[in-house]
Amino acid sequence: MTRHEPVALKRAVEAVLVPSGERATIPAGEWVTVQQALGGQFTAMTLRGGIVRIDGHDADALGDEYVEDSRKALEKSAVLHQGDVNEEKVWETLGDVYDPELPVSIVELGLVYFVGVEPAEEGAKVTVKITLTAPGCGIGDVLLEDVRERLRRMPGVKEADVQMVFDPPWHSGMMTEAARLTLGFY
């Protein structure tokens, strides 16, 4: 996780409040400090101490450095998606979806329970089942939409069926070793 110096927003942006998942507009000129820039998304702290997630398409409001981060994430995605859609490519795509509170992807957290690809001439149907670390997590709808959006951007995907499930219940043993190390679970 890279910490940056505070920046004044160059224009107003719609952001997601973390952990509630509510949307709010942050006005131009407000100072934010980016806490993590992962997967083309930005998690920032406001001057009042609130945490917000700013989408990559709004990187220009943060400055050129952030536009470059977002562009690189899109380029990585474009290279990944060459050729036919398959489960491996879907898993790799989901590996770039991050929990806005943690510097760990939803795959590393063990939140992805199932990936299925049904090929068809007109485009594949991709089914993904994910869970949350806690059933009442306010960011759940945000993660669902992040996954849907990433899948829709994949060439050859016609339909993205993303489902939230809670069985089996998530526990920290579902995280990868890398995630446990990153989060200090050792």
C-alpha cells in the first residue's frame, strides 16, 4: 500500500463511503489522501477522517499520477482478455477487484466461491458467486457491482450473473497465505 501526499480534488466526484457503501459527492477543492491505489480504484481519506472509494474513471480529479495508475490497470485488463473467455481469465479479472478497506483482492480474501463460464456464439455467460467477510457489510453491493462491471468489460462476455451467497460462512482460513501475511494474520 502506497501512501501519497494530500491532493485537492480538481473537480467534484461521486464516491462510495466506506464502510457504509453509500454514495456521496465530494466537492472540487476538497483535500483527500489516497491510501491505496489498486485495480484502477482509489481509496482515500478525507480531511474529516472518512474513507471513500473513488472510481478509476474519476482519476483525473486526483491528478495525472492517478490517471496513469488507472490507465495501467485498464491496459493490464485488455492484455488479459485477449482470446476466448475462460474460467482462468475470469479468476484473473476478479484478482483485480479489491476490498476498498484492505489492500487485498476479493480472490485473495477467499470471497469468490464459484466461477463458471458457459460459452455461446453470441457471447459467454459468466456466473460468479461471492460472499462477504460479514453478512452486514455495507460495501457488499459495491463489490457486487465492481465484479459485474469487470466482467462486462471482458470481450466476449454477453451476460454477467453475480450472486451473493453466505453458505458456507466466510472465515479467515479462506484467505490465501499472501493475504494473511499482508493483513498480519501470522
